[in-house]
Amino acid sequence: MKTVITYGTFDILHFGHINLLRRARALGDRLVVGLSSDEFNRGKHKSSLLNYANRKVVLEAIRYVDEVFPENNWEQKISDIAKYGASIFVMGDDWKGKFDFISEYCEVVYLSRTEGISTTEIKQTLGN
Ligand code: C2G
């Protein structure tokens, strides 16, 4: 059983997120997702429109996602990898290089980001 792990805010879900989750899941037999808590998002200077409970329900409904757990801080990834027995850590390549330290614990894969869509752009469009 090869477990893949990834993290994110996943606010206002769009095909960029789905592209990431689908490809991450395809690398193993199950995908677990660390979903940024509302508190952690404030620390990332990202306010999500949808709160954690709402974003969690949406993420859990995706066929590529097997389990969702809270991401509360930057430091929990290594213990999460042990807790979930993850052998592949995946992030979009806007994070390329930022998580290379994790390669001591499991394989690190950066997948190409889907261009032309972002929650920020959607929020700006909504705001106009
Ligand atoms: N993503 C993508 N293409 C997009 C938008 C997002 O591939 N057009 C990917 C990102 O690269 C990330 C994932 O989808 O791997 C989730 O994106 P966000 O919800 O924006 O998450 P982020 O703010 O990058 O938080 O500890 C890591 C952080 O929690 C990641």
C-alpha cells in the first residue's frame, strides 16, 4: 500500500486543484491530504473564503482523496509522513525546492502547476 501525501488550502476548488490531486493519487494506492486550518491560513497570509469544515467536506468528496487531516503548522509534515506511512510527498511546482528537506524521509515530487486558474483570480473576478 503506497501512500501519497500532499498539503494545501484548497479554497474554492477548481480544475488546477483536481489536476494536482488526480496526478498525486496516481503515484500510489491512496492519497492523504493535509488541509490548512483557518488559523494556519492566517499565518500564510491567505484568508480562505470557505472555512476549514466546508473545505474538508468538499475535499473528502473527491474520488482521488482518501483522507483529510488538519495542517496546523509548517513543522508537522515529517511526523505526518510517519503517522500516515507516506512514501511520496507531492506539491505543485510553485513550491519547487521548498520541501527538498523532506527527501530524507520520503520521495518528494513537484508536479507542474496548472496555468490559467487560481483561487486568487477567482476571488478577484468575484470582487469585480
Ligand atoms: N495548484 C496547482 N495549480 C493551480 C493551483 C494550485 O497545481 N492552478 C496546486 C498547488 O501547487 C498546491 C495545491 O494545488 O500543490 C493546493 O494549492 P493551494 O490550495 O493554493 O495550497 P497552498 O496555499 O500552496 O498551500 O504546506 C503547504 C501549503 O499548505 C500549501
